[in-house]
Amino acid sequence: MRVLCLGLSGICHKGDLAVRLMGLDIGDRRIGVALTDEDAVLAYPLEVLERTSPDKDLGRIVEIIDQYGVERVVAGLPKTLAGEVGPQGEKVLSFLDKLRLRSAVPVVTWDERLTTVEVERLLISADMSRRRRRRVVDKLAATLILNSYLHFRKSSGDY
């Protein structure tokens, strides 16, 4: 089914249903999860998954996809400063291949260079303790990835 987006707001609809997107910041220890509102206009942090096993991690992500009616997953792809996919990026791509086998929802990657660094700086400037930062940095990085993707879609007209 074709997805339509209306006006400058970038509000997306699939037929008469709104479209919700999910953002992922996939790390070795944790996965940050963010969602958009039902109109795919604003992204907000949802949760941080502590990595246990690929099967359990994927199961929880698929559960969130089903629970919230997610229509597309936007996963941060770590690249080197030269723009190449390094070892961490290869791990993310492997994880996403497994996700594609478990869910029919389209998965796209988005350059996440320095998003975690940007979130860390913001939290440090807000005088947040290291312990509290560790609990929120991944879901905020996922939110930043998703917001960046939404902004690009709006500015390029690629809905």
C-alpha cells in the first residue's frame, strides 16, 4: 500500500491509518529504542533494552513493533569518520539481517556518526550524573537518529 504524507508537517498516512516509525541505537550492551507519534512527526525515547541474547533482543523488538503498529524501523549505522562501515557497523548489519527475517516491517539504516557523543555532551552540560546518563543515553541516541531521519525526509520531500 502506498504511503502518503500531507503538507509541510510531514504527517504520513497509510490509507486512513497513521504511520509510526521506530528508531534503534544498537550497541554491544544495550539497544536504545525510540518511536514517533502516530503521525510520524515527533520522535520520543521509549526504552533501553539490556542485551541478553540475539533471540531475546529480537523478540522484544518485534514485540514493540507489533504493540505499537510500527511501519518502518530506522536503525543507526555506525560508520567511521571516513564514512565506511567498520566492525561495529558490521555487527549492526548482521543484527538487522536477523530482524528482517523475524519481521516484515521495512528496516532502513541511518548514519549515526557521533550521535551518542552528541547526547553525552548534552547530558553532561545538563549536569547529569554518569550513572543516570548510562540509563538514558541509548534511548536518547535512538531518538536523535529517528529525529534526524524525520528531518531529512521532511526537508527532501522523501516521505
